Amino acid sequence: MRVQAVGSEAAALDWQHIHNLIIPTDPLSADEIAVRAQRNILEVAYVDGVPVGCSTVRPPTSEPATVIARVLPEKRRQGFGAQIYQRGLAKARELGAQVVHTVVLASNDDGLRFARHQGFVEIDRYVLPGDTIAFVDLRLA
Ligand SMILES: CC(C)(COP(=O)(O)OP(=O)(O)OC[C@H]1O[C@@H](n2cnc3c(N)ncnc32)[C@H](O)[C@@H]1OP(=O)(O)O)[C@@H](O)C(=O)NCCC(=O)NCCS
């Protein structure tokens, strides 16, 4: 697996494609991604030059750090999610994170099971204005 930070236009487009496919309720524009890339670590994971997944690490501020791994549906259950997540967690720890959160769409059974197996516990569930599907916030226990 090779990992590239969102910086180049190609990586930004790959990150956008993966994010918006997996989180259709919250599609992000190229401009929104550019703004987020300034404060968050956004990366794309490639295997044999093909994008398989992406990640978001929000560094700790007054809020806990957040680590989110995403893998394209046809690339799942091969260990990529765990690799992407562990890399994101290590980055969050390097940035001083003591408490780590993640967020999963409630409709995403794979994501919830994965997060629980990585040691996260649910702490909150909320529907954003205009949405119908809840987001689930989880904290690394
Ligand atoms: C959660 C997500 C990232 C997992 O990606 P993935 O690449 O399938 O992750 P892995 O392959 O590392 O692990 C998934 C499962 O497959 C299993 N697995 C790993 N390699 C396997 C293999 N070769 N054969 C069979 N199963 C395997 C793992 O044990 C794991 O089981 P678990 O979910 O019951 O713990 C993916 O489902 C996703 O993008 N979901 C949407 C986004 C999301 O909800 N992210 C969670 C926030 S961290």
C-alpha cells in the first residue's frame, strides 16, 4: 500500500471520489476539501497504483482527535481498512492525541462493526439538519 497526502490535484480528486461515494449524505466540493486539507491530514491509499481507500485525521484541539478510515466497497475485507486506520491513529498520537474519536454513518454496518473491533464505543448519535441518516460518534476506549 502506498499513501499520498491530499496536496496534488490527482490525490484530491481520488480522496473526493472515495469520500463522496461512501458518505453520500455529506458530499464535499473540491474547495471544501482544500480548506479541510489545511487543518486535517487527508490521505489516499493506493495499491498497484489504484486508489483503495482514504483517511481523515483531525488533530486534537480543544476537541479530541478524530480518525476516519474509508475503503471502497469492492476493496474491503482484505485488511486495507485496518492499515489505513492504524496509520491514522499513529499520526493522531504523534500530534499528541490522548482521546481519539471516530464517526460512522448509522446505516454503515461494516463501519460500525469495524470501529467496535478496533476498540471504539458509541458515545453519541445525531441527525444533521436536512439529513435522514444519523451519524454515530465513537470514542476509543
Ligand atoms: C470500516 C472500513 C474502513 C473497513 O475497511 P476494510 O478494508 O474492509 O477493513 P479490514 O479488511 O481491515 O477489516 C474489515 C473486516 O474484514 C476482516 N478481514 C480482514 N482481512 C480479511 C481477509 N483477508 N478475509 C476475510 N476477512 C478479512 C477483518 O477481520 C475485519 O473484520 P471486522 O470488521 O469484523 O473487525 C470500511 O468498511 C468502510 O470504508 N466503511 C465506511 C467508512 C466507515 O464507516 N469507516 C469507519 C470509521 S473508522
